[in-house]
Amino acid sequence: MELYTTDLHFIGESEQDTLFDFCVHGKVFLKIGDEILSDGQTEWCVSASAYHFLRTLFQDRLLDTENQMIPCCGHFLMPSEDKTTVTIIGCPNGIDFSVSRENEYIVIRTRDHKTFNIPFEEYANAVLTYARQIDDFYKQNPPRRFQDKFEKDGFCAFCNEWYVLMKKAQALLNDDSNIEKIIFDEKIDTKNIKKRRKNENETRKASFINALKELGASLILALLAVIATLVGAGLLCFFPFNCIDGLPDEFILFLGFFALFAILYVIAAIVYIIQKIKAKSAKKKNSNDTENSAQK
């Protein structure tokens, strides 16, 4: 079994931004026998992946019951109350398979019904080597920083459980090499929070202005439709139909439907814009509530 990662990095628009990324990203190569399960060409969240692999050394994992073994992302870290364990949540994309221990073998079953039997010691060595790559990368880079208490608590729980899993994995293989905990910045970066809030306010302001523009454009179109209807009806008074009273019933009905459509268009445009503004306000309120509860 071959399992390793390359091109490890943090994500951010600038070097400063990368300090706030607590997920390690990279490419994963996984080969069992002659079968390649991950070709090492696609980027994944390798810190979450290594965490999942470490846990399989001590408990079975069913297919499709939690995040993928090699997930696309793992940006949401939900800490336990005592911060000793963590639940990692990401998007539904990734490479997944079940892992179970049967006697002295690890059995991997893929979604396309392929089965692989790997000697437990070989599997454990591959997993520990893989996890050490991520562990070393964390320690070779500046401590992670956070924008709120919830992020910090989640990463704290991740580091605590990671350390325990690494120690237990070493014990399985009679590896007595020293391992230290991953350290991180205990302070919350309030300056970055203010900057983020400023950007959010500017985004909301721009969205509101765009909504007003949409409303204005809709009202203008509807007004033009009404004017066209009225002008058309007025011009028809010059035809030999003895003004509007002499028009054919079908044509009058057409004009009526056209005017009704214009009015309904105006109402629909107003309702749409109002709902859009309300949705943005609700989203803002929920975001603030979440942030406030995370900082308590």
C-alpha cells in the first residue's frame, strides 16, 4: 500500500490570509496493489484526510456514513464540549470507501464493490507516515490564527484529538519517537474581524444598490408598456372606428390584457425586490447571531 501527499500548502489571497487557513491542502497518491484509488493529481484537504485515516486504526468506518476518507474540504470543525474530540464537516466531494479490521487485516471496500485486504501493520505504517507529513507541515509553518472563538475552539479540539491519535498509532507500531502538539495563536484577531465586517457591509451596500437598480429598470419597462398601451389606444381614436367605442371587441380585450400584464409586472417586480431585500436582511441577522454565539 502506497499513501503519501505532495504540494502541501495553505490557501489565501495573500501570505497574511494563509495564516487564517487551518486546513492543510495537497495532492494525495493512494495505491493498493495494482489499483490506484487517488492518482496524486487532484487537490484535497489532506489534514482532514489524515485525521480520518488515523481514526480507522482504532475503529471501523462505513461507506457514506460521514465525510469522505479523502475529502475536497474540511473547513468546519465542530469541537466537543471538553475540546478533546472534533467533528469535521466539509462539502460532499471526495474519494470514499469503507475501512474495517478483520483479524490481522484491514479490509477496504470501494463504492464500485472492489475489495482490498491489507496486512494491519502495513496499513498502520502507511497511515502514520502520511499523517506525519501533515504534522510536520503544521509545525514548519507559523501558528494558525483565527477570526473568532468558534474557529479557535474547533482547531484546538482537532489538535488535541490529533495528538492522541498520533501517540496511539505510534504505540501500535512500538514507535517511541517524540511527538509534540501542534501549537496555534491563542488570540483572536479582532482587527481582521473588523476588516471582514467592513467588507461584508460594502458587499451588502453594493447588493442593495443593485437591487434598487433592478427595481428601477423593472419599473421603467413596466411604465413604458403602460404608456405604449395608452398611446396605442389614443392613436386608434383617429381611425374610422368612432374612437375607442367603435373598436372591435377582440382588440379592446387585447389592450385590456396588455395593460393588466403591465400592472402585474410592476407588482411582481416590487414583490421580488422586497423579498430579495428581506432575504439579505435575514441572512445578515443569522450571520451576526452565529458570530455572536461563537464569541460567547
